[in-house]
Amino acid sequence: MQVRCFTVGAFQVNTYLLTDEATGQSAILDTGESAELRQILQSLDPAPDIRMILLTHGHLDHAGALTMLQEAWDVPTYLPAAEVPLFDTLPMQGRMFGMPHLDRPCGRIDHYVHDGDTVQLGSTTLRVLSTPGHTPGQCCYYTDKDILVGDTLFAGSIGRTDFPMSDPRKMVDSLRRLMDLPGHLRVHSGHGPVTTLAAELIGNPFLGFIRRERGLQGAPGYSWAPGT
Ligand SMILES: [Zn+2]
């Protein structure tokens, strides 16, 4: 699977174009909050064969341009089922974050995914790992080489857990489950550069509690949630 990253919008969110190399079929992963991603994708030559839209979570910067993308590509759209309560607030999230001009309609969801589900993109199977904490239903999509983590994990950091509907205790468990996956997986985050699970397990200061639990040496850890 080819992973192309486009960093767009006021929040500099990483959106992705995932392409199954055997069939050329593509998926958009996350949307930005403006028409910028649509314009970028429509300018690509050759035009991508977009078959689906995948959302990691329902925050404005990741899902806010869904209607604009669906106007251009009327394709099946996937959202974690547990993300519905947050997704439903999209029309007012701009106002919630002090930017009412960014209030956006929700757009259409066709498929609600759960932990352990798979999504087929051509010959590529994407697996779903539910990683709530930053949001109620945040999920990751992964193959045997790459994982798209939304705002679960960043190079050297993790997603904020102080937003409405965040839960730091769930984040603790989600990070443990994420770090049970193979360390060679390339991590494509919602913000910032590419990393790997192995590099984060050793160097990420927010994962000190996992290093302690597993008896691993690494960077000093922050205590950021109860029990960490
Ligand atoms: Zn977010």
C-alpha cells in the first residue's frame, strides 16, 4: 500500500491518500476542515481512483470537510461506531473551539467500524484497532507495514485527553494495546512526522509507564494520567 500525506488547513492536519498498488484503488483517510484537500486531490495527475473515505475520529480538523469530499467523490465512508456522539457535534465544533466560521455540516456515514473489523481496499486489508481516549471512538487502521493512528500517537507525543469527551484512563489502555502491535509498523499520525511503534516505545516520554511495565530502558517518562 502506498501512503501519501497531505498536510492541510488551519490545524495542519495530516490527511492521507492510501493506494493499493495491485489495483490502483485509493482511500482518503481524514479530510481536513476546508476545501484544500479536495483541491489537492483533484489536481493530481493521474487522477486517483478513490473508492472510499476513512475517518479516524470526529474532530473538526479530521472530519470537517467530509461533505466537500463527498460532493466530489460519492463513495462509501467509514467512521468508528463509538465516535458518533462526537461526530454529531461537527456542526458546532468550530464554535466550541472559538472558530465559528469553521462550523461544518456532518456529511454522510455509510459504515460504522468496530475493533477487529477489516476494510478491504483492492487487495489490501486494513484492520481496525479501537483506541479511545483522545475521543470516545478514535480508531487506527493498519496493514502489516503501516498504521494510520489519527490523534492517538505522535512522534514524541500523544493526543490530548483534556477535550470534551476525552478520557485519559481509556487512553492509557489504548496505548498499551497499540504498543502490542509489531514495532516495525510505520506510524502515520494526524499531525507531525512519520515514526515507528518501536521508536516511540523507546523514546516517547508519554509511554514511560509502558516501559516500566515491560522492563524496558528508554527515555524518562512523564506522568500524564492517573496510574502512569
Ligand atoms: Zn483530534
